[in-house]
Amino acid sequence: MPTSDPTPLVSTAWLAEHVNAPDVRILDGSTYLPGTGKDGREEYDKAHIPGARFFDIDEIADAESPLPHMLPPVEKFVSSVQALGIGDGHRVVVYDQQGIYSAPGSGGCSGCSAIRTSPCSTVACQNGSPRAAR
């Protein structure tokens, strides 16, 4: 996933090879539908790819919007992304515990999409099971 090739998907092999690269940031964007009995943060705390940070879509989303998981005002979003250690020049890979359910949005098609609005050079979703990259 060179910065000149903004590939939307990276393989588990690519991620395993680059997990410790200084410019790579990995986000667990797991979220679950109500009634599943699962919580993204709890699942992250149980197991995640080494070095991954948790992208909490509920925490980052616009609290003023009547719709769920909407992008917040730019100041809040930039601050939240920076708090995750993401800035200009970082290559961001988003995954979820279910394989590719919520990672594309990092909170239901909002993670990769949301992060693409940040000052990152490249954003991709992991294509495959996060277990393979652990």
C-alpha cells in the first residue's frame, strides 16, 4: 500500500508484514448491531491486532445529529483522529472483528470513509480475518 497507490484493500499478509512500520496506523473499527450482545470496545479489549487502536464510532460521531454515526464537526473529527495517533503521512488500515462488516465505515461503512476525511495519505480496509494478522 504505497502512498502513491491508494489501494482500498490490503491483504492480511501485507498487514502482517507492515504491522510495525512507523508510518502505518491500524484501527479496529468493530461495531455490532443492537441485540447481538457484543460491544466493539469489549471485543477489542479481548483481542486485537498488535498496535491497533480502537476507532469508537459512537464516541467520534456527531452527537447533535438525529442520525447515527454521522461525521462530527471537522474540529472534533480532526482532534479525535489525532488522538488516535493519526496524522499527515500515515497509512491507515481499518479492520473489524467480523472480517469486513464495519471496517469500511469503521462503525458501519463509516471507518474507512470517515478516516478518508482526515489528513491521512492513504486509508485501506483489511481484506480478510483479523485473526490472520495477529
